[in-house]
Amino acid sequence: MNYYTPEISDGIFWIGSKDWNRRMFDALIPLPDGTSYNAYLVRGSRGTALIDSVNPGFENELLDKLRSLTDIRALDFVIMNHAEPDHANAIKAVMDISMDSKLVTTQKGAKMAQVFYKIPEQRLVIVKDGDTLELGGRTLRFIEAPWLHWPETMFTYVEENSVLFTCDYFGAHTAAGFYDDEVEDLLSAAKRYFGEIMMPFKAKGAQALEKIKGLDIDIIAPSHGPIYRDPERILDMYRLWTAGKTREKAIIVYVSMWSATEKMIRSISESLMSEGIEISYFNLLNSDIGDIARELVDSRAIVLGTPTVLGGMHPLAVYAAYLVKVLKPPLLYGVALSSYGWGGGAVGQLSEMLKPTKIEVVGAIEINGPASDEDLRKVAMLGKELAAKIRSSG
Ligand SMILES: Cc1cc2nc3c(=O)[nH]c(=O)nc-3n(C[C@H](O)[C@H](O)[C@H](O)COP(=O)(O)O)c2cc1C
Ligand SMILES: [Fe+2]
Ligand SMILES: [Fe+2]
């Protein structure tokens, strides 16, 4: 096969893989547009380095691409910015051929390389913040950027080219396009990725942004999705997202078996919209949790609707509430809506689940059976109250 290995900057080549058909990630996140695993080769006058690798199943493609550019046996370094298998698993296949190469990573990364990939200790080079590696006209500088989204993560910067390799950070799950300006909805995909993967670590993300602030960056080369030749585009968005900047927006997430809860949800949605609040609306029966994660990135309020099922929340609502808890979105306000047949219990469980979050509960309405007109009026009033809260902060 005739592989594409474009030179993205002088002496730096993309040798990654496009996984067009992948539909799930981490056995959790739907991938409507597939994904890519971006690996790169940096060639200096005195040495070569591979930056990150590819997902299991793409090893041979990586080896073929490497071979087309260099003698793999003579490869000097493999840089591991992140130890997760979608970027690090193929390192073993490469290092089995380049018998003299060394794996360059953080202290925590070194431990993981031994545990996950059985890389012997004598082949590891541990780097600290600010350390450099000279390849001859290509100087790699390492920037520790821990907890994005694993503890061992770092960035690699090529000084002469002003190219920053950030692995998962600034990534997007899409196989489409090659550069940022070639994918129409890229920032939406990047936002979705941020919500799914980086949002729980946004404080660490903000620290990483602070660290690279003074850096002269021409290209941001992440390991999923397109390469940013206009880095400010994604940097601007990450500044907002890591700061937890919210919009006058409510995310509506619900499930309903016999439409009693759904009627309340529709009522509050109309009420919020009539107050000029932007809403995003998700029936959990047919929603993509990646879309929900994306909308959580900048929503100021959440409305959760669930009937009582077997004394508690509907299982789909339990799942959604759990995600809200662990993804740590910057939500300020919450409303719970519920219908029950005889004893109730869903709202109690929901408030218990969301107790560890900082969400202020503006109101909860739990009705018996289908909602009456009077109930729906109360729900609409609660919507107006929520709208006022949303508008009052920002
Ligand atoms: C499988 C199932 C389990 C239920 N379990 C309970 C329960 O434990 N306690 C209760 O008060 N109502 C229970 N109900 C009644 C529903 O909460 C009630 O019908 C409610 O109005 C449904 O709201 P929905 O139309 O939004 O689905 C159950 C209903 C179903 C179908
Ligand atoms: Fe990862
Ligand atoms: Fe990844």
C-alpha cells in the first residue's frame, strides 16, 4: 500500500493511522466519526525519534510508514507522552526492531511502560520538566503536564520548529481531515472530546495552559484528530473550557416510561426557552453520551427528569447522574422532575447522588401519576425561577 506520510514541518512527519470504522472508545464513548492515532517521526542530523504510536491492530501500518522514512533499526528514541494503549501499545513492536532505541518518558510513565508494555528498565530514559534531547537541529524539550487525563502525561516541544506534541490534550475523536481548517465541525468534536476526557481534570488542564503560555507555538500536533496549524483556535476554546466558563444554557436530560415525566420536561423546556435560555435536550433512551458530555462543558444548569422505578431512579437516569458526578462539569444549578405511582423515591436518590457536586438545587417537583395542568403550571414557574438564576450569574 502507498502510505501517506506528510511532512508537517521541516523534518517532522505524520505517520499515524486513521481508524474510520471505530465506533466505541474505552468501551464507553460513541465515536460517530471514527478517530485517528497520530504518531510522528522527528528527524535530526544526528538522530531520529518516534513521538507516540498507534492503537493495537495498527502496528504494521506504523512499521511500514516508519520504514518508508528511515531504517527502524537505527531509530534512537521513542517518546511516550502518554501510556494509554491507543498511543503506547505499538511502542513495543517498534522497540523490538530498534534494539538500541530508548524510551523517553516521565517518572510515572517509566513505571507504566514497565507494567503495561514490559519495557526493560535499562531502555528507559526518565525526563523532567524542561529537560531537552538534541537530535541535531531538532531539540526536543519536555514539558510535564500531569493528569491529562492519566498521571504520567507530558508534552514534547520541538524548539527549532515551534511544534508542540500534546497527545490527548487538544485532541478530537475524528478520522476526518488532516489540518484543523479541513474539518468543518472540528471545534464541536474537540468540545465533545474535552467533555468526555478532559473535563474532570480541568484544573490540571488550566495549569498546563499556564505552563505553555510563553511558548512560541506554530503547530499543535495532538494524537487524535487534525493538527492545528492555527493553534490559537483551540487554545482560545481550551482557555474557556478549563476555566469552566458557562453560557446562559440549560441541559435537559430525562427518561420517561409513560410520558408523565416527559410532559413536565416539555413544560420546563418551553418555560426556559420563553425566558431566552438556550437549551439542549436529551431523552436518555436515544441519546449519545458524548453529545451530553459536550453540552455539559458550558451549560450553567441541568434539569434531570426520571420516574420512580423499583423505589428509585430509572437506571438510565442513574447512569446520567453518575456521569454528571464524575465528569465534574461547571454546572451551577439543578432541577429535578419526577413522577411516581405509589411511593416515590427517585428524587431522594437523585439528591443523594448529586450531593458531592456543587450544584445548587433550585427546586424539585415530584408528582403522583400523570401531571395535571396545575402541576405543569408549577413546573413552568420553576422554569422561570431557574431562568432568573441562570441569568443572574455568569
Ligand atoms: C417497572 C416499573 C417500576 C415502578 N416502580 C415504582 C416504584 O417502585 N415506586 C413508585 O412509586 N412507582 C413505581 N412505578 C410507577 C411509575 O413511577 C409511575 O407510573 C410514573 O408515573 C411513571 O412516570 P413516567 O410516565 O415518566 O414513566 C413503576 C413503574 C414501572 C413501569
Ligand atoms: Fe488517553
Ligand atoms: Fe488517546
